[in-house]
Amino acid sequence: MLRKTALWIDERLRVSKLFASTAGHTVPASAGSWFYVFGSGTLLCFVLQIVTGTCLAFVYVPSADEAYTSLEYLNYQQPLGWYLRALHYWGSNFMVSIMAVHMAQVFLFGAFKYPRELTWISGCILLLLTLGMAFTGQIMRFDQDAYWGLGIGAAIMGRTPLIGPNLVHWILGGPIIAGETLSRFFTFHVFVIPGLLIALVSLHLRLVLTKGINEYPVPGQGVRKETYAEDYEALLKKEGVPFYPKAIDKDLIFSGLVMLSILVCAAYFGPKGPEGMPNPTYIDTVPAPDFFFLWIYAALALLPPYTETFLLLTAPVVGIGLLLALPFLSNTGEKSARRRPIAVLGVILVFLGLSTLTHLGTYAPWSPHMEAWSGDPTPVQFVQGRSPLELQGALVLQNKQCRNCHSLGGHGGLRGPALDDIATRLTRDQLIRQVIQGGGNMPAYGKNLAPQEVSALVAFLQTLRPTYVPAAHDSAVPAASGG
Amino acid sequence: MAANEPGSTQTTPAGISRRGLLFSLGVALNVVAATLLAIPIIGYVFSSFRRNVASQSWIRLGALENFPEHQTRLATYRNPYTRPWDGKTADIPCWVRRIAGEQFQVFAINCTHLGCPVRWFQESHLFMCPCHGGAYYEDGSHASGPPPRGLYEYEYKIEQGQLWVRGGQLPTLSEPL
């Protein structure tokens, strides 16, 4: 009976035929490799995001006034709301990460070359759209990070020549970050970008069917336009297998592991935030972007300021342009990573660059520690046995917020150099000059310190050196005996 | 030739069949309708691309007594341009520095680098930004870090013992207050 019904439906919908021509399409046996599992892994994450996102939309209120409360409601009152939020958050982390690995693999295996240029280009657009989802998703978690993240986005757009102010006004949906801003980011996150993603995923998969999956590259067997189609056809004839059921096994295992990992991460780590109400008058906040954008956050702190506007406006265009042009810049020839040292080096460099910046972004050494001056302890060894003047100086150091940027004994900001051994590097005169005039990224304190405060501070700073290292001295002045 | 197609027996001297004419007419009709549909949609979606200049207006920050001389205090105001569902997001903070008497400086909260909220430190007379390490002196001028200029400063006026500033928009480099 069941079989009869199934046949009846299939006779009308022709599902089995469709299935055979899609999931059952012929792939080179060599493509059934562990290296080829990341595309399907990304797709699985996307499907998971659609499901969990739809669930969240049952409860979430996309209104600047109510969004935060509805997130709290999801976390604490809606049954399993916290878990769905966690799944959606961890799903996004996994999606971006696996997509990055997929892209690196495709690049290293030369799969972007003839005739799969369009597959690569659609993949690049999918990457951009996914990052768009990541950014707008961070805005959906409408907390302080989201609010000030929007401010950063607006500040970047505001640097565009001529139409900057209009762009800002358009993206914010008004003159300030407020009600309409969240509404429109909700629309982007829930309707516009997912719609484009579905369309592009379809195109991407269609191209996998029409142009075939890349064969596992063999060193020395480069792509030649004249013969590639024939060679590929011959390869399929010789050792082609249907994707389902012959080459799907590893994809299934990987997808299962990914899904389990997301479930475990979500259960163990829980959802992210919301952290701090999106009330702009609560200014005691340290906004930071989510994981995916930490590298941009770091780059924006470390770039020389005079290059910043130029790079903000040109680097994305050049970078995206290069990505899209890649299959045409290197259209044929060697595919195997074993014979493409520059490609391998490039991937390593990009990976190292991004991970270094991301790592720096996690502790942001360029940001002053706003509470260090009042909260961090002065280690005992820096005050023990000091004269009253020097102790007074230690107080100046504390009270004038020097510790927000300078650490003592490992406590305090990292913006400026640690002061533990400052006396080995600067003489008394140099210390006074540095404090009063600033320089090298340090503000000048001349106007804010009384002369006696400077004397005390410098007297204290001169004691900051290990006993076994001599103090810095002015070579023009004979060193004091015993110095 | 079109005349041989089934169902199209009549042809004009120019060789246009009835079916061809209907097809062209259908295409033209849809182009016109789609254009008419696109105009309001584009107008709607991009309406906020055009800025409402009137969103800038004078805002009362409070009585002068609230701002002691030689001090910098945080003040907040309700943005003049609001929507009913803005909630707290339309409450905007700013730093008010009373230099002396009726001499003021009112700074936007936003760092000129990338818009993060700067904090005032009374003891060291500095504004510090938590995001990328920008710092400003008490008069708003750039002290250190990546900001390309000093803090954004509101235009202000004093009327009947009240401090007013002119504002209503998020300040950016290309459009400071």
C-alpha cells in the first residue's frame, strides 16, 4: 500500500528521476575523498541555520524597543529558547569556519580553474553573503555590541566621498541608530540575504552538476582548455561512480559529526549574550565584534591612521575583485597543490595573518583598560622600601590613570610599554620630557600635572628596574659612582 | 513566415502577424506595469537615502547650574527625530564641558575614529575610547591613537539659563555636527 502510494506520487512528480540525475550524478571516484566534505558540511550548517532561525523568529521581536527583552525572554522563559539561540549562534560559527576551509581546499586543489570559473565566483558571492549574515546576525542580538557595531559600520560608510552621509542615512534608516535601523537589518538578515543565499546555493549546485566535481588533482596533469572536457568525460567513463550511494559516505560522516559538534557546543557553551542593554547612554561599555570580524577590528586599530580611509574604501573592492578575477588570472595549467608552492604559501600567509589579527582582537592590546587605574593592584615589590616622594609618585601613577595604558607587574593596560623596568630605558630627563610632552602615541600630561606631581612621578618611575640591571644614564653626563 | 503559423491567418502588409502583435503588446504592457511597480518600491526602499535636513534642531540639555565650571559632565537628551518604537536607542549622550561662565564645549559621545563611546577621565583630563585606543584632551583635541581629528563638537546657545545644543544625527567624518 505504502509502495503503491509512493509510486503514485512519483509517477506524477518524477522525484526518483530527479533524484537519480542530481544526487545520483556521476563523480570521479577520486572525489570521494575526505578533502571533499566541506561543501556539503557548509550546506548542512545553512539548512540548520534556516531551521533554528525560523524557530527564533517565532518569539523574537525585531523592534529596537523590545528586541532585548525578547532575547532575555528566549534565554530565561521560553522553553528551550536558550538552546535554540545557542544552536543558531554555534551554527553560524561552524558555517563560517567550514566555509573558509572549503574555500581553501577548492583553491589548493585548483578547482576554480577551467571550466569551473562560475562555480568559484558563485562561491565567493556565497562567502560574502554569509559574512553579511554574520554581521546582520550580530545586530539581531540587539545589545551594546550590536548598537556600537552599527556605529562602527556607519562611521566606515561615512568615510565614503560625496555620498557618505546619504549612505549612512540610508543604512540606518534615519539620522541615528534607532527603531528603523534594527527593522531594516532584520529584513536583510531574514528575507533579503537568505533569499539570495538560497538562489546562489542553487546556482552553485547546478554548476556542480553541469560542470562536474573537480577530479582529485594529479601533479603534472594540468588543465588544457582544448582537451579538458574530453578528458573529464573519459575519466567519468573509466572510474566514475554515482555520488549517491557510492561517494556520499564521507560527506555523511562529516555532516553527522558537524551536527553533533554544534549540538554539543550549544549545550555546553550556551547562547551568546545579549550583553548589556542597547541604551546609548550606558557608555561604560567595551564594544567588540563577534569572532568572524575580530580581524577587521584588529586591523583597524593597527593600521597607520593615514592609510585607514584609503584602505577602508579600496581594500574591500580590490580584495573582492581579485577573488572574483582569480579563475581568469589562473585559468588553466597545474592544479595540484604539490606543484603550486606560491598558492600554498598564499593560503598559509592568509591563514596566519587572519589568525594573528583574530588572536590580537581577542585581548585588544591597543585598548586602554578603563578600570585598571582604580581596580588593578600595585604589586608589593614596586612600593616596598620606597621613599615618601616615590610613594607619592606611585599614587600619581595610579590616580592619573597611567595604569590604563601601562602595566605594572603584569596588571594594567597594554597600550603603552610595561613600566616594570622603565628606569633601564629612560633617564630622568627623558622621563620628564615623555610625561610632559607625550609623544609616540602617549598624550602630553604637561597641563594636567603640577610640577611637584611630575617630580614625584618621575622619582617613582626611576625606581622601576630590576636590581641587577643598571639605570639608563645620559652618556653626556659621567655616570654616578655605584650607578 | 509568420503567415504560415497555425492560427494566424491575417497579416498586415508589413508582415506582422496577429500573434506577434499580441506578444509584443503583452511584453510592452508588462514592461510598463513593472516600471510602474518599481518606481514606488525603489522610492520606498531608498527613501531614507535622501536626508531630512530638518532632523537637525535645537535641543535643551538642562539648566546651567547642572554644569559646574571647569568640569566635564555627561548629559543626555532625547533625539528630536524619533519613531514610536525607538525605545532607549533615541536617548543620546554627550559630554558638556563648562570652561567658565557661559563658555562651553559640548562634545558628541562618538569617537571620530569609528564612533565608539568615549569616556571622560576627570583625573587625567582625557577622553579615552575603549575600541581602538584613541585619546583626546579635555578641549576635545586629538591626543593619541588612530582618530583622524578631535571630538565632534555641537553648536550651543544659552537661553534663559538653559543650555541648548544643535543636533539630531549621528556625526560622521563626512558629516560632523
